[in-house]
Amino acid sequence: MVIRTNSDRLKKYRRMIVALLASEGNHQCSVCMVNNHCELQNLAYDVGLLYVRVPYLYPKKETDASHESFIIDRNRCVLCTRCVRVCHEVEAAHVWDIAGRGIDCTIVADLNAPWGSAESCTSCGKCVLVCPTGALVKKGESVAEMEKHTEFLKYIVTARRKGEWISFENNEE
Ligand code: SF4
Ligand code: SF4
């Protein structure tokens, strides 16, 4: 069996998927706290995305700054569900869920309450660390200042697959 993972056709499809993600949200990198520390931005560079052919949707989704330490800007969310999974599977708080369908899909805290009033949140910050974009950020950081620490995800995968709760610095998998 021959498996191709990097043909011209695949590159074209990957570029289209990243373009659709970019067009669906508001991703103005120049005014984003995670500019140059963003996985979506890195993906766009990797696939050679120079322009977006489809119309931008410019959604007007809710930004919630009610939490004392963090902010969620749903306009920058790519619905990867990392926040939902890390909060449920690692922190065991299960603050986040997905509400709505299709283009109205959005991340909600505690059955659609303001994040700041979500009693289930322990303020651990894990969801903020694993969010690939500027949708979840720490308060008080300026543009391009906040770094994400998605290496934590490998630790989660090992914990789930092997039941081993090891330091993620030692996790080479
Ligand atoms: S800060 Fe921690 S407990 Fe609160 S929503 Fe994020 S992962 Fe869940
Ligand atoms: S981790 Fe970030 S981008 Fe992914 S679903 Fe949560 S808020 Fe959206």
C-alpha cells in the first residue's frame, strides 16, 4: 500500500480548509494577543495561504470578559473542542460545552452562563493554555504577548490512552 500525505492535491485541500476556517471567524492577527503564537496562523503559513477566495462571514459572536482572569472571544474560536475536553477529561470540571448547530455552533460555559458566574470553573487555566487561537486568553496581556502551551495536549493523550499521569516535559510521544 502506498500512502501519500503530501501530494499537490492534498496541499490544495489543506489550503482550502484553512481558508474556510479563516473566513468563518474574525482573525485579525495584528490586534490579537496571540499574534505569532497562534496555531491557525502557523497553519496558514505552512500551507501557503496568501489570500482567501470565499467571502468573509465577519460573525458577531459574543465576547465574555466576566471571568476574573480570562477572556473568551468566540469570534476567534475554530470549534476544535480542546477546551471542552481538557476541562472535562483532565480538570474534571466540565465547564465548557458546544451549543447550537451549523454556523450558530458556539462554546458555552455552564449551560450558557457568563464564564465569570460559572461555579464549576476552578480557574485552573488549562483551557486557555490549549486553545490554538486567541479565542481563550489571559487578561492583562498585550498584543502578541501571550504564549500558548499546547505541549500539554501530549500529556492528556498519554493520560487517556495509557492511564499514566506523568510529567508532560518527559512525554516524548
Ligand atoms: S479555567 Fe480550568 S476549570 Fe475553568 S473552564 Fe478553563 S479548564 Fe475549566
Ligand atoms: S479551544 Fe479555543 S478554538 Fe478550540 S473550541 Fe475552545 S475556544 Fe474554540
